[in-house]
Amino acid sequence: MAVDRDHVLRSAAALLTRKSTATMDEVAKAAGISRATLHRHFAGRDALVRALEALGIAECETALDAARLEEGPAVDAVRRLVAEIESAAGLLAFLYTENQLFEGEEQNQGWTRIDDRVSALFRRGQLSGEFRIDLTPAWLTEALYGLLASAAWMVQCGKSAPRDFQHMIAELLLGGALRTPEPRHSAPSHSAPRHSAPRTEES
């Protein structure tokens, strides 16, 4: 019987986002196949993680395309991006913990492409006056990734309802990133102070 590699990958992703320490035996069981069959597709855990990385990058890029980052106000584009990427957030949260994916010369250039596109969105928002300019686009990008991972974890462990995912991220991120109008200082008053009339002694 032919094994659907995509099914195996998505089963592995669903398991590892809930239990990052799952063994290859557990992954095989989750996918409904034997350990030997899993090994024929992925020689070991590292090969499986690399395949999940490619899946995660592909899903991120699909979300970036669907969010139409170049259209309309940057604030609205950020909200669209959070909505589009929600389904992949759990997998991304798992991948962020796999340090070997982000070390050395073998780093997948897909992450750089994603970083560049998200950073460009925040830079656009700064140029349009929507976002603060004292926070770099690179920092806002990393903040978004961190919030995605944290919100995914909150939902998975039952500390937050799935319906709150987008609201939690967008409101916290934008609440800190939005540029607020400069406060208007009142002009100093030049009118003479009021004094009570001097008391005169009665004769």
C-alpha cells in the first residue's frame, strides 16, 4: 500500500507541535504506519525535521501571498497576515525550538525570504507614519514570530481559546508598534495673575 508522504508529514507536524520530544516510533504511530515505513521516507529525526522545515516555509510563504502585504494600510496587512498564518503557527512554534535549523551555513534561505517580506511590511508602515520608528523592522518581525509561537502554545495547552488567537497577537503587537500622536503642550498663559483686592484699614 502506497504511503502518502504529505499525510505522514502533517501527522508528524500535528504530533510534534503538541509534544516536541516525540520519538520516531510515536511519529510512525500517529501517521498509522510502521517504524520501518517511516524510516524509508525519513532516514532519521533530523531528516524528518528538515522536511517539516520545508513544509513550514512553504506554508509561511503561502500565508504571505494570501495576506497581500503590499495592499492598503500596513496595520490591516499585519492583521491579515496573522489570520492567514494561524493554521501554521503550531508547526512554526515547533520549528523555532530546533536550533540546528538556524545555525551554520546550511540554514534554509526560505527563512531569509520570509524575514525580508515581513520586515518590508513593517518598514512600509514606518514610512507611512503608522508604526513607530524607534523600533526596527527586524525587531518587530522577531516580536511577531515570538507572539505567534506563544499564542500557538497558549491555545494548544488550553490556556486560551482558539478564537482569541488573532486578537491576542494583533492587539499586543500593534498596541506597542503603532505611532501615537505627539501630545500637544498648552501654551503658557501670559495673562496677569489674579490677586485679591488689597484690604484697606477702616479709619
